[in-house]
Amino acid sequence: MTGAKLQARDISLDAKRDINLLAAQNTAATAGNSSGRSLGGGVTFGFGSQNGFSIQVNAGSNQGKSIGNEVRYDNTLVTATDTLKIKSGGDVNMRGAQVAGDTVKADIGGNLNIESLQDITNYASQQSSGGVNVSLCIPG
């Protein structure tokens, strides 16, 4: 069973070989890019004891990128409000699974393997920016 949700008063799982109770795996990926540019300028005039003018020019840019991925697990849940019976001729493998019952009876012909699965999120981002400002003063 993968990602199953079972609930009943009495549940019996019986197999001649292995019983596999597995979590369902869900994945997602994201990616993004951004960029921007700016350009500006101005002229200033001065009169009086300091005659002249000045010219200002500025420019800038920025860019960025991001990437991420995510793995999430939906556990298999087997819940008996009264009795849960598990019988296998081989192994019982529980990867991301939970079993519960008021009474639990297990007859396992092989090994009982239990593994907890953890959700994983990876995200990376890179940003850069630059700019220049120029001011030129011309006395009058």
C-alpha cells in the first residue's frame, strides 16, 4: 500500500510474502528570474558667487535567480479501533507508515523494518546589483 488511509473496527493484513506499507512521495520544483535597470540624470544651475552648472547621470541594474525543490511524504495510515492483525510470510516493511489498534497482533515470518521519512526542502537564491553615478561640475 502506498499513501493509503485505512480505518475500520477490525483490520487484517495477510500476505504469503512481504507486506509493504509505504508513504506516497510528492515533489515540486520552482525556479525564478528577476532583473531591473534604471537610468536617471539631472542638470543644476547656480547663480551668484558660484556661477555655473552641474550635470548628474546615474545608472543601475540588478538581477537575480532562484531555484528550489521540495519532497513531501504522505504517510500510509492503518488504524483499527479494535483489533489490527498483521501476518506475513516474509518481511513487513514500513517506510513512512503508521499502524495503530486497541489490540495489535503481529505474526511476521521475516523482519520488521520501520523507517521514518522526512520532508526535504532545498532553496537557493542569488542576487547581484551594480550602479554608477557621475557628476560633472562646470564653473561659469
